[in-house]
Amino acid sequence: MGRYPERREHVLTTAPPPALHLSVALDGAGWHPAAWREPRARPDELFTARYWADVVAEAERGLLDFVTIEDGLGLQSARYGQPDARTDQVRGRLDAVLIAARVAPLTRHIGLVPTVIVTHTEPFHASKAIATLDYVSTGRAGVRVRVSSSPHEAAHFGRRGVPALNLRDRADPAVREFIAGLFGEAADYVEVMRRLWDSWEDDAEIRDAATGRFIDRDKLHYIDFAGDYFSVKGPSITPRPPQGQPVVAALGHGTGPAETVPAQVGPYRLIGRAADVGFVTPHDAGQARGIVAGIRAAQDAAGRVGETIHILADLVVFLGGDAVGRKHRLDERAGEEYASDAALFTGTPAQLADLLQEWQLAGLSGFRLRPGVMPDDLEAITRDLVPELQRRGAFRTAYEAGTLRGLLGLGRPANRYAPAGRSRP
Amino acid sequence: MSRPRKQIHLAAHFPGVNNTTVWSDPRSGSHIEFSSFAHLARTAERAKFDFLFLAEGLRLREQSGQIYDLDVVGRPDTFTVLAALAAVTDRLGLAGTINSTFNEPYEVARQFASLDHLSGGRAAWNVVTSWDSFTGENFRRGGFLPQDARYERARTFLRTAGELFDSWRGGEIVADKESGVFLADAGAGRFTHHDSHFDISGQFSVPRSPQGRPVIFQAGDSEEGREFAASSADAIFTRHGTLEDGQAFYADVKGRLARYGRARDQLLILPAATFVLGDTDADAQELAKQVRFQQVSGQTAIMFAEQLWNRDLSGYDPDGPLPDIDPAPGENTIARGRASVRMYRDPLAVAAQWRARAAAGNLSIRELIIEVTGRQTFVGAPATVATAIDTLVQADASDGFILVPHITPGGLDEFADRVVPLLQERGVFRSDYQGSTLREHLGLAPLGEAARAGRAAGGAAPAVSGAAS
């Protein structure tokens, strides 16, 4: 956005709003395509553990709730839905779940939320991978589920065809049906992951020497999921993870309530039905209000009235006194003005703090900030924005919980398969 | 003139979900908490082992229609644990068993290439396959594969993954800030593969990893498996741990290498081995006897007998004689998710052998099962065990061993502290790592252009090991 509200001087006469939840979205050298050419960028280290360990440690120094790690089943591309054959931008990446696992033992508090593509992969594998991430991080795992609509990623698997459609034409009923199918599959995928996480009761491992039994098999459960896209028997091979249910997140694009933008029905329904955290892309507070209403409606329709679903707005941020000039220079180097699905913010950390607090009033729990340039904009978040929010009493001053669910104020859920009263609280 | 003494290769197998693992021991810790994996990995690295090895099974075992509950049950995801272990170790190789039936090459290749990057060149892949619809019930395609197609699936899977690994030749990441060239070649990662199993094309998304590809392991023993190993594997995981048996296997497999233009030291033969240590040989023997009884309880003995008899034997007394009825004919239906039952190719003959052995030794069911499933390779004082290992390796019965402790996670500590120093004194085991990658630890030549042209293609098939311990 080009303009920012003046620093708001209005005094909070009522109780202050709840503290913000803040996360950062990690992707390569930063979200701007020319970020890798900045002086402090480390483009030749993007495929090393050291790079990822450093950036996640920086996020943890800033007491952020969690990091997300982007992923995809093909090379990055600046063209929607197809490869672009460009050589002037970062191309290639490592598996996000493995990056998260690699940094887990090196961090203690921050949540780790890798992206898992659900369209061509196995929910059984993903469920045990995220459960295991929860074990290796002692309760800090989440997963951001993402669909793949592109034919070239489908060709990497060769298992299903993708219709030849112009996916940008959301008025085309065939496009809408295809997209709805992808999101329907995603919801089933999350359902299978969640059932598998619960397929062992917490105290299933009994090690009863007297009877010779390692487990009480009555506390292991077949999930017997049968849907349009796959059937999964269960139980998981991995016991219930420390959080019981790791945090599930999904991104839903959109600018307003679902009823005004039918293409958003799929993503909103997925968030409402399956997610603990929804990432959204409003471009102003008014849009945020509409989106929140749309997701709450989807939540209620899914029978989840009263459950916590945090809605976090995505923002691409370029921070500092000369943020506008810096972004301009980056655009010049890239040869085009950077555009994003999310709103762009250029300004000082204090101005960003103003904006976050204003948008929060639209019903958002917090934000997922996409640093334009790494590590510059990440450090501006952790070293400038966070202290500013702390001064305003709007962000934590120390980690208050040992698990990601704890940081997000989500309790440890009861096991769906355990008789009432048998699940560890 | 005698040849130089061979250097021994040693690896640590995380205790498996079978009765080798004694979970009832008071020292036995978690099989799922990361701290247990970190403990074993750190011990192995302290002892300068080549690698740590994880098995895999994708469905919990069942017997008589119920989840098998007498052994350790449950394990973490292989890739995720190995990536985390890369953070708490610097040099130790990280070997994972990954199934080629219920995965797709693009995903597995990107996971192994990622692991190799994130560990600085320490990844290894034990390629296994399964065909059974029992395991398939957890996956999208179900039990889609006919039993006799599993070799071909595994072979083509590995060949396809090799093409993906090789689709980046190295050096494509320029990342030159000044010129703005990130990628030297817009076509990096491009691939096309068409056969009866995989019809895929596109661009692989992980740049060439430090080792080029993971070290390839093959487990199993069949004719096809041996030929596959000779053509395409870097190491074989076997069960031939004795002198004569090991020498025969070793000579056979090493003898096949020349046909593929490979040197004898470019395929390592590493049997799985267990060990029991004591202050004296007599102490160790006594301890080993106790361990065998812990490993085979009366209930476990009945379960093992059922797996051969393919019948409900719950009415039998484990301390009494073997059943005098014959095994039920036909497909083994009593135990599911267990590769070992397929080893009983002629149950009637095996049952006759067991009866004869029990009669000769006046053995109960439990005593007989202890005898026939005995998995104790090395028993003795540290000097005895060190000598035994060195003798087997120098006599070309193996190139080293994959050690399977029976206690989690501390079961390797004593071996590291008491046996490894003796092997180092003998000059047959490294006192420190000489290289940083697993290929270097194993003495494997770096992958060059030649390797890309031929080896990754894979000749024969990996063996079937649907639920390798």
C-alpha cells in the first residue's frame, strides 16, 4: 500500500485488545524476487542447514509464535500455473518438513509450520511426518496444507490428469468444480491426518511386564476413512504426538465474504472445516472484516461454533526509514514492479505496528509477515517491530508456553476415539 | 606377502519393533521420543561409526486379526527423524529404509536430496518394496501391485529416482549478485521417464546434493537381489553373520561386480549382528542366556509357532511339546505385516525339522523357538568380541556389521566404550573420521560422469523386505 494511517493517538479507554499472534513466512532469500541480490543475502546458502538454522533462530529471538516454510512440488515460477524458465530468480528448494525437522533440535520455543502439498501426496505419510516433527520439537509442530492445481506438477507424479482450463477464469463452472475438488480433497486429507494423530490413545503404551503386553491394543483405533479421493485404514504407525493434534493451517485468498466472491468458497470452507489457523490476504481493514465474517460463517456451517480458529493476515513487508526507496530499487533490479497476492507494506516498524493494531480490530488474531528481503526485513521484525509492539503492550515479552498450541492459546484436545474421561487433559 | 588388514565398517541399527528388543528391561527407554534417537546417534558418532540405520513398516503388525502387542509397537517417520538427527551429529551417516511401493519417485527423490543437503552429504537409502494389500490399505492406491511385479516396481523406481538425482549435474547454482544470474541453466532438473510403472516428466526441484545421490542400500538375499546389489547398490544389509555362511555370500556377491565394471571395494557387505558383552566370556554367556529368555517369552514362543503353523495355537503350553498336527496349508493368513512368514517356503518340512530338533534335545516349544530364532551374533568379553569381529572381516565373511542393540537407547554404550577402543588399537577401525560424507566413510568413490551414465540405472531388483524388522 502506498499510504499509511497516521500514527494513531486514540487512547484505549476500554480493555486493551488481546496480544497479537505474529509469525513469519520463510521462503528462500525473501519474498521479493530480487531479494537474493541484496548485500546481506546468502543466496549460495539456501540449500544448507546453516542458513535455515540462522533464520529460524532469529525468528525465535523475536519471540514469534511460529515460522512457516514455503514448499511446492515443482520449481518456483513467476508465471501462474506453469514454469517460467527464468534464471534471474531463486529456483530450487529443499523439502519444508525436513527443513523444519533439521532446525527443531536447535530451537526451543518457536512453532515450526512447514508446507505440505496435499494434492499428490499420501495423507498417511504426511500424518506421521508431522507427528514426528511434533516429537522432535517436543510439541511445536504445525502443518500448512496447500493444494496444487498446476498441470506441470501433476506431470511430476503422472497419476492424474489436470483439465486444460484457464484457472484464472473463476467464472467458468469447470474451473470452479476443479478447484472445489482440490479443496475438498484437502479437507479429507486433514481429516485423515487428524484421525491418525488420534488413532493411538495417549496411554496406549502400557509396557505391562505381568501380561507381556507392550501396548493395550484396545487403545489403538482403525480410522476407516473412505472418501472420494482415498481410503485409509490406520492406525498410524506413530503414537499420538505430544500436542495431541499439531496445529493445522491453510491459506485462503480473497478480498471479502464468500458470498460475494464465489471462488473463495473452497478455501474458506477448508479453513472453517479443518484448520486451527487461517492465513488470509486482505488489502485493508474493511476487507479483513469481510473475510473474517466469511470464515466465521464457514466455521459455523462446519459445526465448529465456539472453537478457536485464528485468522492471521498475510503482509509482505519492507521495513525501515527508506523502505519505499529500497523496494523501488529492488523492483528496478527485478525489471518489474513486485506484485503479490498479499498486501505490500513499506514503512517504518512503528508505522507497521500502527497498521497491525488497526487491522486487528477487524477481528484478526494476528499476522503472518512475509519478509521482503532476508535477513534485513526479518531482523526489522524481530529487533524493531517486536520491541515497538511490546512497548504498546501488544506482544509477549517472553515465551509463555512450551508448545505451539500453548502459544496460540489452544488447549490439548481430547482424543476423539477415547471414551469420555479417558483422555489425558 | 599378506594383504593389508581391511578396515572394518560399523553401523548402529535403532532397535526394531520385534522381539530382539527387550522392552521389559528396567533400562529400556522410549522408542518414540527424539531423545532416544539422539542418544543412540551420539553414541554411534562418539564411537566413529559409519552410520545409523532405521527400518520401516507402514502398517502395524497383526496376528489372528488383532494388532500384535507383545513387541515394541510404534515408530516415527523415517525422513523426519533423520533430518532432526542431522542437527545433533556432524559426521554420522543417516540411513533410512523407504518403501518403493507406497511412494512416488519425485517425492522420495526430493526428500533424499533434501536430507543429503541438510546433513552435508550423509544420507543413505535402503530400498525396499512390498506388495501386500494389507499395507496398501493405508495408501491411495491400495494393494495395486501383483506380488511378482514388486521387483520390477522397485527396480524402475530406483532407476527413475536416479534420473531425478542426476537431472542436476552440479554447478547450476551460480547466485551471482552482480550479474543477476542465479541459475546457470534454465533447463536444470529437466527429466522425462516413461515405462509401465512411471510416466512422468518435468523439472526436479532440488539442486544436486553433496553426495550426488544418497548411498544406496539393498536388503535381502534372493538371486535377483544379489544381482541388483552387484549392479547398483553401495552396500548390502544381510543376515549372513557366520563365518562359512558369510564367506559364501561374500564371494558370490563380490564375484558379480566385475560384470558391471565395478571394483570389489565398491559394494560393502554388512550383516546385521547382535551382541552381549560381559566382564568375562562366562559372564557374557550367562547374560546372553537371560536375554534370550527375555526375548522369547512363553507367549512370544506360541506366536512364533503360530506363524509357522498358520493356526491358532493359543491352547498349547509353551513349556510343553510342539504341536503334533501339521501346519495349515496355503497362504499364511495368521500373521500380517510381517515379512518373515514368507521365509517359510515349505512349512511342513520346517515343522518336521523343528520336531526332530525338539525331540533330540528334549526341548519345549519355548526352548525350541529360542534355539531357532537365536539372534546373538557376538557374545563374550570385549576382547573376545573385538577378535571375533576382526576375524570375520579379515576372513572376508563381511566388510563390517550393522549392530542391533537389544536395549533402547543405551544398548550401544558399552560396545562404544569397551569394544571400539580395542578395534582401534588393532588398527582395523578409524580413530576419527577422515571425511565428511557417508560415501567417504564407506570408501566409495565420488560419483562422476561415468557413474551418472550407468550406475544409477539399476540392473536387477532390490529384494522384498516389506517389514524389515
